[in-house]
Amino acid sequence: MGILPQYRKEVIKDIILWKKSRYFIEEKPTSHKALAQWAYLHFDFRTPEHKRLAESTIIQEFGEVWREMKVAGEI
């Protein structure tokens, strides 16, 4: 089915924390935009109507969650 809106923020936070904990192997530092693009390719983010979200929406939401986590001191 995919990741529904009520779980999207939690999943995005987990992906950001995986990156921070070096769960991913990366050749060079990755921006939150590149991480969002990777997540878009590997996860199925859905709207309340179960339609797939656009890549630009996921990138925007990653940026918003990233900023919230930075302000809260989580990253």
C-alpha cells in the first residue's frame, strides 16, 4: 500500500536519523535533498487518497522535518 500521511513525518525522521547514525554507506556527505530523492525512490509515500506523492513534495517535507529536528536539537 505505501506510507500513509499519518506516518510520513515519523518515517522521514527515521530516515534522517539513519543517515546521522551512519546506517547508510555513503561516498561523500549527502544533503537532505539527496536523501529525500533517495527516499522517494525506495519508499512509497502516499496521499490520504492513496495516490503517490510527487518527488518535489517529498523533498519539501524532508526539508521541513530536517529544520524541525535541527531546532529541537535532534540532529
